[in-house]
Amino acid sequence: MNKKELINQIKEKKSFLCVGLDADINKIPKHLLEFEDPIFEFNKQIIDATKDLCVAYKPNIAFYEAYGVKGWESLQKTIDYIPKNIFTIADAKRGDIGNTSKMYAQAFFETFNFDSITVAPYMGEDSVTPFLEFKNKWVILLALTSNKGADDFQFFNSGDQRLFEKVIQKSQKWGNDENLMFVVGATRPEMFSEIRDLAPDNFLLVPGVGAQGGELSEVCKYGMNKDCGLLINSSRGIIYAGNDESFAEKSRNEAMKIQKEMAILLEQFKLI
Ligand SMILES: O=c1ccn([C@@H]2O[C@H](COP(=O)(O)O)[C@@H](O)[C@H]2O)c(=O)[nH]1
């Protein structure tokens, strides 16, 4: 999916919500365990209940890898089931020496046909650029993450720049706002103004709303740009809103609350 298509979808749905498909067999409603593939059945019902309210789905790959071959099968079925006009994110946080990154890119962009993948920048240019060589596919580079441990390295300053700033600035020499996004946690809303100065046109994938306590309106205040420029992720807050037979309806209600707030914000910022 290209940037224009993503922006059009945001305007049509009045939403920039990304639903995180972090399906955990120990947390999904018990009645689903009777299905041949409970994880897929769970995702399928969540997708059916939310597809008109969100513009992206983000399966975190850990939740599938954990179950071996069966998990990979659930992931493949899930990605095949997501409507083709919805943006897909493999939250895999990959990145390795060049020839290995190329295989990761092939796995997620060709075999699974994801639109994008999260990539860790730690190994530098030759670990990131193999992902950028795929047409109409996106790298979402970890910049300033939502967790407490972000303080350990990401704020390290070896001179005139902190590490997350260096990541954002340097990586824009490798990619552009048509193939490169950044992960910025909603738990640090005060950082969005600085980040927007460094990356005015790139989309930001923002996890941390919902279960991690981040506030949508706070992120939008300084994080929005002329195209909206934000994909706000919520995983547990939406998919585990209910735990009985009406779980999908409860997920829909949660997603709708966020979408309604997003529609108001898009109007306030004169984006629709
Ligand atoms: O900085 C980051 C990067 C990735 N994540 C991932 O996003 C979701 C968040 O899930 P919630 O249940 O909405 O908290 C999850 O897959 C994380 O691994 C992140 O939280 N922060």
C-alpha cells in the first residue's frame, strides 16, 4: 500500500486506528478452544468486528512464533483474511547483516505479503536498507519506544544528539516518507513536538495507548501532521475487552470509542 492510499483510507474511515492482533491462547475466550485453530478464529472474529473502524492491523509476531508451525499457520491465515485495503504491520522488530535482512524482508513482504515490518536500527544502514528495496512496502524503524527500558539507551547522548534523534535523522538518508515510518511510544507525549521537527512528513506508528496508559489526544496535539501522519495502535485494550461469547462485540465497542475520538480530532485539525 502506498502513502496516498493510506491517507485516503484514514479520511474515508475517519480513523487512524491500528488494532494489535496479539492473540494469546491463555487469554482468548475459552469457548474458542473447541475450534481447530483457536487463534485464527479469535482474530477472524476481531477482524470482522473492527474492519470498518481501523486502517491497520498489527500482529505481533512473537504471539505466533511462540506456537511453532501452528502459530505460523495461524499468522498466514490471519494475514490472508485481512481485507486487502487495510494496512498490515508485521511487528517483528527484525534487522541483521545485509543478506540476512534480505531474507527477513522476503519472509514478511513476499511469503506473508505484509505491507510493512518493524525493524530495529541497532545494526545500522546495511541491516535496514534491504527492507527498503521492496516497492510499496514500508520499514517502521524503532525510534523512541513506549517501554521504561527506552531510557537505557535511546536517550544516550554522545555529543549533540540523543540516540533516538540520530536514528530518525540518519535513517532519512536511506529511505523517505513513502517507505519509512518510525515507532514512537504514546507513553512519552511530550516528545512528539521534537520528533515532528526531525520527521515532519513521516508516518509514526504509536503503540502505548490503552493498556500502557498513553492518551490519544496528548499524542495528537504535537504528533499530527498535514496528512494525519499517525497510526495509533491498541492491542490488549481492544482485543481483550471481553472474555465471553460476546467478546468481538465488546472489542468493537472499544474500537468505536477510539474511532469516534479520532474523528473529532481529525475535524479539529481540519484534516477531514
Ligand atoms: O515501543 C513499542 C513498540 C512495540 N510495542 C508493541 O505494541 C503492542 C502494544 O500492545 P498493548 O497491548 O496495546 O500495550 C505490543 O505488540 C507491543 O509489543 C510497544 O508496546 N511499544
